[in-house]
Amino acid sequence: YKLGEIYGYSDGKNKYRYFYDDKNEGGLLGYFLVKETKGIIIYGQWNLHGGTTYYYSKAFDTPIRILSKTNLERDFQNEDFIKEIKKLKEINKKQESALQVNTLYNKYYLQQN
């Protein structure tokens, strides 16, 4: 298969989602490793510096965006949620911080219903 012909796949251990957007986020391309699905979807992707950059989407059928405080502020208007997000360090570079975003999301969005 050529890049992008398959929306997503599983290697038996991990799940991946394909995404391409050359207009936003500096151009995102490729398969993103699904790290967390309870709440917003958190993805990881190896970067050119040998580390992992973290991303998110609201659902599997919505655009993937870099996991940044600015993007989260744009996408979510809960002031208490954003206040706690701003306390986190390097949310798009550290897995622990990236997953903490979902813990906070679940606290402020899912537990209210």
C-alpha cells in the first residue's frame, strides 16, 4: 500500500491513524501512534530529533493537531480545564504530560455528565 491509502491499521499491539494536512500545523503527514482514547485521542509520532511529539484530536474523524496549550485553548472553553493545562510542562514532548491532558479532560468534561 502507498502512504495514505489506508486510514489506519493495527500491528497487533499498537493502533495507527493516517493523517495529512499541508495547510495547518506546519504540514502534518503520516501515521500517528494512538496512545490514549479515553477522552480526547492522544497520538505520538517520532520526530527528526529522535524523540516523540504528541498530538491530539477530538475524535477519530476530526483533524489531528499538535498538543499545545494554544490549540487546547482554541478547542476547549472550560476555564478551569485550561487553567490546569497551563500548569503542565512540555505537553507535546513528554508522554506523562500528554496523558495528563486526558486526565484533566475527563475530569472537566466526561465526569460532568
